[in-house]
Amino acid sequence: MNAYPQFYDIVKHRYSCRGYDTTRPVSADALTAVFDTARLAPSAVNRQPWLFIVAATEAERQAICEAYPREWIKTAPVLVVACGLHDEAWHRPADGKDHTDIDVAIATEHVCLAATSLGLATCWVCNFDTALIRRAFALPDTMEPVAIIPLGYPAEGASERHPLRKGIDEILRYGGF
């Protein structure tokens, strides 16, 4: 049973794009629509401990490309740094667990799904030089660069790679383990 066919279709078609159409800019209206979904994302105790920074200058773009030195990232017309605000996040009283990463991940995936719904593509990039990003964007100590999100229209021939996914019986249990 598929109760949400449109949503399921968006989820099914979201993929990690590694090639963008360099001739198609992303409009400011599209960016606003995409990032407005982050504002609506749930977070622990509704703290919303995130900030998305769009690389606005060539120096900022260059810093991102140096922090993640793969050629394909240079093709993305928009480069975004998803940041977590540790001093604003909820910390679980029982053990002090900081929920920043969880909350930023939820908001970032809202952004990725919203982009997909508009025909845009994204990719989560987590393996990057955080110190370089921190310096390039003058991030305070309480703010952590969590992910880089390249965003744009996919290049012709960019494929929707769907690696083998676990079956529902491998990820869902009723009762205990």
C-alpha cells in the first residue's frame, strides 16, 4: 500500500547527484522555496539548531572546492554549508546527548527532498576539511559545519544511481530485537 504516492515518488527519485548543468542557474525563488522547508523541519524541543550558508562569493566557492577536492563539485551552481548550532541544540538530560547532528540531518533532508520536487538535484558531502570551511566562513566555535550540499539542475546523462537497498524485513521489527 502506498498512501502517499507523490511523496514516495519524490523519495524514490532523490539521489546523490555528482554532475550538474553548468548552464542553468538556480533562481532565488527556487532557493527560497527549497530552504523554507528547513524552517518547517522538526527538531528536538523545536530548537532548530541549524543555519544554511550559501557560498555567495567566488572565494567562498573556492574554499568549499578546496575542502572537498573533487572535480564534480565545481559543476554545482549553488554550494551550501549546512551548519549545526551546538549552543542552541537540545541536550537530553539523562545522558547529555547533543541532538545537533540529528536535527541538522532532518532539516537537510527536507532541503534535498524539496529540491528534488522542483527538478533540482543535491548530494550530501560529509567527508571534507571542516577547519578550512570554518575559516572561510568565519564560523564561531559553537557552530559546526556538518555537510556540504551542492545544488543545481542535474547534467544531461547524470544518472539516478540506486544502489541495492535493504528489504523492509531487514529494517523493520515489531517488538524487541
